[in-house]
Amino acid sequence: MPRRIPTRKRAAVLAAAGAALLAGGSAGLAPVQATASSHREAPIISGQPQYDNTDVYAFVSPDRPDTTTLVADFIPFQEPAGGPNFYKFAQDARYEINVDNDGDSLPEFTYRFTFKDHYRKGGTFLYNTGPVTSLDDPDLNFRQTYDLTLIQRRAGAVVNVRTLVSGATVAPSHVGRASIPDYKTLRDQAIKKLPSGLQVYAGQADDPFFLDLRVFDLLYGGDLSEVGNDTLRGYNVNTIALQVPTQQLIKAGQPIIGVYSAVQRRNAAGVHTQVSRLGMPLVNEVVIPVKDKDRFNASVPWHDAQFGKYVTDPELPRLIQGVYKIPAPAAPRKDLVSVFLTGVPKLNQPPGVRPAELMRLNTSIPPSRSPKRLGVLDGDNAGYPNGRRLTDDVVDISLQVVEGELVGKKNDLGDGVDANDVALSQSFPYVGLPASGSAVRGGRAASGKGAGTQLDAGNRAAESPDGGGLPTVPIIALTAGAAFLTGGFLMWFRRTRSGSL
């Protein structure tokens, strides 16, 4: 039997592995898309952070319910003080958000971002030469601009290409308070509003994903008192975000869309090759073994049936059963197929759906007035896995379902991190303001827990140093979750849940 742990500690689980396996719990019904969350999840991409997807979010906009917001994050584990060359999108890359609106698992819309670098003064090492108070401030030495192109397809063939935005300015890295005294002003200036009703943002943000990723350091450092630390607190990402009038995305009479992001890198011959992609959270990190991780990132969705053998009979529940005596649900996991491949009937399954691992969102379900972190499991149908909001606790949801929540095996598994450390905004682009370089003094920048409500944080409570002293060294490259599990690092325990979800 597993060792009992005091109930004051939340259930310590393999956060990344559980979510990954659930999202990837596919069956070989058709060529499926196996998308991935990717905080350093594959050997090649771990050394190329500019091209690394971290997370994708898709939700009906809470303050503008006639629109849909799509968010994709890149460049994980950004140390805020990491100058003098701070964090930028790659000039040789295409960053894309793809939308399928008819259930055939092919994108009808691709929103493609491309970026360019600009320097005002080449004779200085400084990112900025004085306090920056606006995006066009002459003291902002380094700037990036972007073009946004909309590619429309029918049955996979391109039928229209048009430029939506040209030469828009990216919100810069938050160098520190002396350099950028009011980051929110810069972010507001970086929001581009188009006559069509579309809004777009590109720039730095707090990493909104929250979980205890320290599990990849064996046995949580050998001390279970470390459980519940938000490993990503104080780190930033680069964000692209779109808010699109929903009628521009959906097909007439069919409100369900499927979303995934991708990054293509240009090689020496001028050819763009896909190097990263992402839809549902945390697939490639643990489900796909090391030998296939890079191939997974480079493959196209229609060829993903080749990875079905890793997910039709999920390994993680069997490992948990062997090590911790928690019975694994019986395979094949048909419960996971409906949730993560086809969508759930009467929730987010489009008619005539072709099974594929897309983040599916039913845009006809209005946003919740009081979002619940466990989403659909807690009766909140506007939440994950019906799309993904910034406040959804995808780790706990995924762990509970992977261990049989939908087939009668009630559990209350989780990683002890229930909300992001930084407050979110009430309006587009909703992400939290990034930590500044001046916030890091001998420990990770953090503002504490419980800031999951959609409130504007101003210039972020995390400007004061964190006393927790979490390491500032980025997490080591993630490898096969099974190998770590067999090493004995996953410490499980249960809490008795009152009532059923």
C-alpha cells in the first residue's frame, strides 16, 4: 500500500505525466493529431527555446461573449533578468494558430505571425538606453515588429491569403522597473484592434501554466514538504493572442472548433520545416518516448496514427498500479477517446467528426460567471476539456480522469497547485503581466498563490522578492516520464473527497 501522507499536503503527483497521458489517450481510429505541451519536452527543441510552444488556450471571451480568444505561448522558463539580450521571437520562424471548424481535423484558418528585429543604436550593449514609457520611445533600443497573415483553406487546400496586420510592434521584455516603470501601459499600446472586430497581441507575459514540475527532480528533491510549489512562478513566456468575432471562425450551424498551434523554422535552403506544435496540454513530455519525441514535433497531424501505440493502452496508470497499488482502469480507454479525440457528445463533439487530438471548444456555451478550476468535472461546461481557460487546473483534471474519474473510479488527485501565482487581466489578452528583471533578488519572483481571478494586477505584486527561495536555474530538459517513474520519484496520496463531481 502507498505510504500515507498527512492530509495537510495536497496529493503529490506526476503533474506533467498525468496530464500528458490523458491528453494523448488515443485509439487508432484514424490518423490522429497528437499535439503537445512542451516546456522543454524533446531533445532538439529543448535547445531551441525560441521555437518551443509551451501552452495553448481557447475560450469564449468572458467580457465579450460574442468573441473567441486564442492564446499560444512560446519560449519557456524566461528568467526575467536574463539580459543584456532579452527574449524575442525568432525571425526565421512562422508562429501559427490553426482552427478547424468542420470536424475534419484539417485547419480552415491559419493565423500566421512572422517577426522582424530592429535596433536604433548599434553602438551600445543596452536593450534600452533610458526609461521606456511608450512603444515608440526612442530609448527602446531593441524592438520587434510582426506581420499577421490569415490563410484560409478548404479540405486542406489554400483558397485565400491576406495580410491582417503589417509592422505592428511587439511588447518588449520587462527589463526592470528602472527601464520600464509601467509595463501595463506598453502592453495596452501593443494591443492592435482591427475594423473587423479582431484584436491581436504579441509580447511578453507571465507564464500562466501552474503546476509542481519539481517532480522531475527525483522525489521532489527527496522532501515531500516541497509539494505544492508552482515551479513556473516568476518565469515569463512570449505570447501571441487573438480575439476573433466567433462568427468569423465557425461554420454556419456548427459552433465547435478545434485549435492547435505550430512553429515552422526556415532552414539554410529557405524551406520552412515544422519543429514544434501543441494542442491539448502535456502530451509529448511523457507519452512519447525519447526516441520519437523529435519526430513527433516535426510530423504533421495526418500522420499521427504512428504514435497510437504509445497511447492506446496508457502506460502511466499501469506504472502507478505497480508502484503504488492504485488499480489502473482497464484498457482500451474509450473514456479518453471521447474526451480527447472526438469531443464529448452533447458537449464539444462536432457532427461527422474525424478523430484527432485537437483542443475542441464549443463556442455556443457562454462563459461562466464563477469559473471552477476543475471545469467540466465540477459541472462547469465552459471549462477544460471544453477548450482551456487560463484558470483551468488542467493537471488535476487530467490526473483524475486518467485514473478513472469518468468510469466510476472517483479520486481527488492533484499536485497541490490550484491557481496561477499572478492575477490575470479582466480584458484581452487576459494573461498576467510579466515579472520584471528587478523583481529577482536571490529567489524566484512570485506573488503567492490564489491569484486565479481575472483581475488586472497592475504592475504585478511579484515586484517584491520571494522568500521561498526556489532555484533560479531553469528546469532540466524533460525526458521519458516512465523512466522517472520507475526510478521511484512519484509520491502519491489521496484525499477523501466529499461528494462526487
